[in-house]
Amino acid sequence: MNKSLFTDFKPVSSKAWKQKIQMDLKGADYNDTLIWKTDEGIDVKPFYHADEFETLPKVSKSRATEWKISQSITVTNAKAANLKAIDAISRGAEHILFIIESEEVNVEDLFQNIDVIKISVDVKCDFLSEKYVKNILDVTQRAVDESSVNVHTDIIGNLAKTGNWFHNLNDDHKKLETISNSTKQLSIDLSLYQNAGATNVQQLAYGLAQANEYLHYFENSKTASLKDVTVTFNIATGSNYFFEIAKIRALRQLWETLASEYGVHTDCRIIATPSKRNKTIYDYNVNMLRTTTECMSAILGGADVVYNLPYDVLFHKPNEFGERISRNQLLVLKNESYFDKVNNPADGAYYIENLTEQLAQKALDVFKDIETNGGFLNQLKEGTIQRKIKESATKEQADFNTEKLVLLGTNKHPNLADKMKNDLEISPFLQIKKRKTLIEPIIEKRLSEKLEIKRLNEE
């Protein structure tokens, strides 16, 4: 049968659909009844239609067929972390993220028997050292002509998170300059903003403004170079499924716009992981459902690398079972759910295209406002960024407290027989160490903390 069934039906315009819906509402207001208003200031309609687009959306640069399953490993002992990485690779990991806590970690031992040609590696250091980065490059370049290891250096991200520079403003920038000249890499961490309660628009705008600080500094430096620099964004994905897909797509668009102004690579790398903000210690198995959909958003949105959070990451020390389950979730998505078969799976979905456009535009407006008012560093110093994130977080917390925002098993349908007091290996709650800081740090905090503390005290 060669005849297309679609030729038997006349196209229906969005106006006609809306009229039909309005008639079926029997007098109820269309806007009040069916349009969902978000905290980002976006009105979500009940349907989207092709005739709402003046031109067809561009094909995105998403390469979902190439996304990598990652294993995140916090390194305190080089040999132990190395064995853990090799084991993860043998069990399906295609990428390793090392988070190195100390300069005492031996790089030779850390990379022993890891084939950096086949397995890509990203390294984050909790310190700032050109010498240590050079050591990483020297060790990994023995296997290949150029190092396939990406080293993350985000001095502004450290300032925002801790309230202090690693050393001071000038020294940190000079060290960043040296490191970037040798690695040809820049890194921007947006996950802090998500975990602190920022809206998607704020996350995008602050990430873009943070990147702009680096680009502006390098452009005005006599010794730094933007040529051939690759930028990596680290993001956290929340549970608002389609919005998170659109957020990642909008990030690529925004970076392309900003990079074009500086004449640097318009492509970027995106490393994604689920948010901690909505994770819980009670009914903790639900965390697996949350992280699965959040990883799905990351993949469909176009993240290059995805590493999952173990379901028990909040209250257990790193353990083989939790990490194996989290890795297997990604293996199921790739090998059994076929999430690596289409490069741009979200392209052409009118709803997602519309969300992407709105998030990008609203984020660009916030970014322009930041630049008009002195730039990102200046607004961090003044406390403006911190205040705005607090406002968004407070609103989200209020929605959680009134059950407008639901975490199943926690503030809705909790299992009151569930006991956790004797299962806590580490504290799952915010702990603030009093110290002198240059600026107010941006604090990550989970939505369910207050409720969980109350339940623990009542056990």
C-alpha cells in the first residue's frame, strides 16, 4: 500500500485547535485552566504546533550516539583509585572522572594501566597547581602524541563555592593562564547553582557570565591565548524532564553565540550528573528513579559525558554495590533502551524547541543585565548572585513544604515505619564550617533536609 494516510486528513491550525479546546472547556478560561506558569517566567501551553514557528529550527549539534558512560572517583589514595577505575572500565565505564583531593596523590600510580587512548579521562583538582597539571600531561602524553586527558580548572567556580580564591585574584588568574596555555582547556561548573536552588534560567545565565569572565581576561592578556581552547561545562540535571533537556540544548546555543564574539571554538563539551537537591535518605530507592530520568534528560539534551549518582550517596561511604547499580542504570539506557542510536533525538519536538528558545532568550537577557552591572565577579562580590539564588531556593523550598513540589516517599506518602538513624555512615546534612571568606559562598542544600532531621529526631 503506497498511499499515505495523511493525505486523507486536512491539516488543522493551532488556532482551530485552541477554539476546539475552548469550546470543550465549557466556559472555563483557557489561560487560567490549561497554561502552566513556571518560576522561570515561562508559560507552558497544553499543545504546540508547527505554524507557531516562522522558520524551521536549526539542526542541533547534539551527538547522542557518542555519549560516554562515566564513573566518578574521588581520589585520596592513588593506587586504590586506580584499581577502582580499572574495575569500573571492565564493568562498562567508557570514561573516568578523577576528583583529586591532594597534591600528594601520585599521578604515575593513578594512571597505571589505564589506556587513555581508548578511555577518556577528566581530572578535577581541589587545589590549584601548574606543576601538578604539568605532571598529569607528562604522564598521559607518553601514551599519545597529545594528552587525551581533560584537566578542569575553574577558579571562579571555587570562589563561588568556598567564598575564597585558591590563593588570591591575581595569582589564581596567572596560574589559570599557565594551565590553560598548556592544556588548551577551560572549565565552567554550573552544577553548584542547580544544587543551591537556582532556576534553569539562572544556571544558564550564570554559567555564561562565568565563561565570559574567562574569555574577557584571556582576550586582554598579553601571554594567554584563546586559540584552540576547548570549553567544558559541568552541569547537574534536575527532575523537570523536558526543561532539563531544553536547558542543555540552550546551553550549547548560548555558548555558540558567546564564543562567536571571541572567535573561539563554538563547540563545547558538556559533562552531566543528576542533581543532589531532590535526593532523599528516606525511601532512598526512589533516588534510582529520579537519577534515571535525570540521566535520560542529560542524554537527550546532548551531554557528551554522563556520570550517575549512587542511590545511597547521601548517607553511605562509596561502596561497590551503590556504584555498580548507578553505572548499570547508564548501561541499561545505552544498551537496552537504545539511547545512543540517534544523534539529535530532541530536534523537531515543538514543545522542546519552544522551551529551548525561551530558556536561551531569558538566560541571555539575565546575562546582559549582569554585564551591564559590572560583570559576574562584581556581582558575586556585591552578593547579588547569591541573593537571587537564595530567592529562587526559598521559593522552591516553600513549594516543597506545602507539597506543591512533591518528592514521593518524603513529603508525600512517606513510609513512617522507615528508619534511617542506624544506617547513616556519613552525615547527609549541610555542614557549614565557620571561616573568614572574601565573599558569601553559594551553599548547596537539599530540599528535604529539615524534614529528614525532624524524622531522625523522632525515631
